[in-house]
Amino acid sequence: MSLARSLRFRLLTAALLSLLVVLGLVGIGLIFLFEKQVARRIEAEALTHLDQLVAAFTVDPTGQAELSRPLSDPRFTRPFSGLYWQIGRNGRPLQTSRSLWDVSLVLPDDGLQPGGLHRHDIEGPEGTRLLALEREVVLDLPASDTPYRLVVAIDERELTDVVGAYARDLILTLAALALVLLSASAVQIRYGLLPFEALRRALEELRGGSERRLQGAFPSEVAPLVADLNALLDQQERMVERARAQAGDLAHALKTPLTILDGLAQQRRRSGEVGDTVTTLEQEVDRMRRAIERELARTRALTAGTGRSRVVLRYHLDRLVSTMRKLPGGDRLKWRNRVPADLTVSWDRGDLDEIFGNVLDNARKWARHRVELDAALVGSMVEVRIEDDGPGTPAAELGRIFERGRRDEQQPHGHGLGLAIVRDLVNLHGGRISAGRAGLGGLALVIGLPRAPRIDDTPP
């Protein structure tokens, strides 16, 4: 079955796409929030360093900027560590942290207010990008009316590195979560589709003949479908029974006039009236009888399979062989039934009588001394082989013995309408039939029937 037509595949695909979309959006949202949080944390750290810088900032009597104490973070003393400070005035740096080495920070002239805080994204040493916090400080000292610009800057790589590491860990976590959720979805889908598995098994039992209707407790979503199927089966059964009854009534209505006509023909022949009229009448009566038999067989074939049950094949064939022994010539033949007792088929008993009754009757008519029956399991089919030691059928004619109406005048060793009926019934039941040369010298017919999964039949 194509995956695109699988309901389980469609549900799993929908679940996977939903998980990818939802977890993707969740991941993007978490990374965005985490980045904002880390940015706030870094900015807060920079502000703390800036406050320390402002607190330690002094000017000597000559106007030279200096720090009364070193800042606490050792990164200020390590060259290009990513954490820097700078003190400037009138657009030029006066004092910088050792971490800047021989580089100074270039700040935009954006008109700071004394005590105000500004945030800048500027270029730092070695082409890095820095987050800079700046504050103007005006000292109450002589000749200090020009404000000083104090800056603390942090390399933005700290932000990107932390966010990148978090994103990688988050992706792995979300991938594991997606796998767990997809597995849970697969379990849920399997559990949700169990009623359809039960429905499939119920249909198999229905087709196998062990049940006449769909049985079982189904969920409310499936129960209407089961009810509709059972209603359809009821309707089909009524239509089949009506068709069989009408065919039987028609046959009965026609057979009576044919019997009368045949009696008249026989009466004229006994009275000595022999001629074309009597012969034509007998031929037409025989032709009409054959037409009735053909139509009855066709009706039975078209309505086959409505009464299936599991049948133990050996016992069924034993009963038919017993019937054959009572027919003319049947008691003189040696009948040998070697069909294993454990082979069962799912079939309509009446149709089995029609099939094997015709085949065994054909063997009875043509066999000289023996008729043998055997069977074997071939895949899901039970193959029944019936052989006789009669004259057989020429190889050139084997492919035509199932044609309708092939009588003795057309086929020296013909088998008439019976084998055509057998072929129709076997085909409509999903079986197969073939003819060949028997090991006994006569005709061998091999009929394949669907096997029943278990035995629940008893010998008649």
C-alpha cells in the first residue's frame, strides 16, 4: 500500500509538521527572550562598572584625570580582554584602561547632559563590536567647568557566545523533545486506529464465514459505519434471496409446460408417429431445458458467497462420494478420498455441493474403475485434485472443456454445462480451476479454494 494513502502515515506526517512548527516557534521565542535577558544582564554589569568608574574618578590639581582606586574586575588590566574603560574630555581620551592597550574608543558626539546615561554600539579593538555605556561628569573644581566623559564598554561577543551556546543546547533539547512527542503521537495514533484494526478483523471473519454480521464494541465514531455496513449486508442478503426465489419460481413455471410438451412428444413417438415434427419438438424441449439450467446456474453463481461458513473438506466430500455411489454405475467404481481431515475452506455449502457434485458426477460417468480425490495446502489456497481413469480429454481440448454448452456432439469426451457452472462458481468465490491429464490416464481437475483460518466445523 502506498504511504501517501496510509492514514497512519498522514497522521504521523501532520504530527511531525505540527511539532516542527510549534517547537520551531518556541525555540525562536526562547532564544529571543534569552538574548534579551543576557543583554540586560550585560548592560547591568557594564552599568555597575561605570558606577565604580565614576566613584573612583578624580582630577589632580593640574587637571589630569586619574582613579583613586583600581576597578575590581581584573579584565580591565588584561589587553583586549573585552572589558574596557575610558575617560575623555573635549573629544579626546585622557585616560584608558590597560585592556585597551594603545587603542582609544571613538564615541559619537550626541550631546550628553551632565549625569545622563547614554548607550552606544561602537567599534572596538581588532574590529570587535562593543556595548558602551557613557556618562558625563562635571567636577566642582576650579578650571573644571568642561565635563568629562566616562565610558565602560563590553565586547558584544560575550552576548553572542552565550546566546549561541544556549541556542545549540536548546536545539538539542527541542530535538529530543520532538522525538519523544513524535513517539507519543505514534502511540496515540496507533491506539486511536485500533478500532479500525478490529473492524478489519471483523470483516475478515465476515468474509471467512464465521460471522454473518459485523460484531464487536466499536467507538461512537466508528459505530455508525458498522451499522451502515450491517444494514447493507441485510439489504444484499434480501436481494439475493429474492433473486434466487424468483429464479426458482420461473424455473418451476417453465418446467411444467416443458414436461407436458415432452410427454406429448413421447406419446406420439409411442403411437408410431415418427417424423421431423416429433424430432424437432424433442430437440426444442431439450434446448429449453438446457437454457433453464444455464440461467439457474448463472443466477446461483451471481448470488454465490452469501452463506459462507467454514467447512471441513474431507467430510463434505465423503458425503458427496456416498451420493455418487448410489447413482448408476457409481457402485462399481473404487472411490478413494485422501483429502486431509484438517483442511477447511470458507465456502457456501450449497455452492460446494454444486461444484464437487458436478465434478464427481462427471468423473462417475467417464471413469472405468477408479476415482481419486486428494488435496494440499498451497499458500492461502486449498487445492483439491480429482482424477479418473477414463478416456480423458485430448490436450488440444483441455482449454475448452469449461465452455458453456459443449456437448457430446461437439466434444467426443465432453463435460457439458456442469463444468461451466463449476468454473463460474469457483471464479466468483475467488478460487481457481484448471484441467489436465490425470496420472490414472483420464481427466484431472484441480480446484483451488480459499482456506479457512481455523476449524469450527464438525463431521456431518
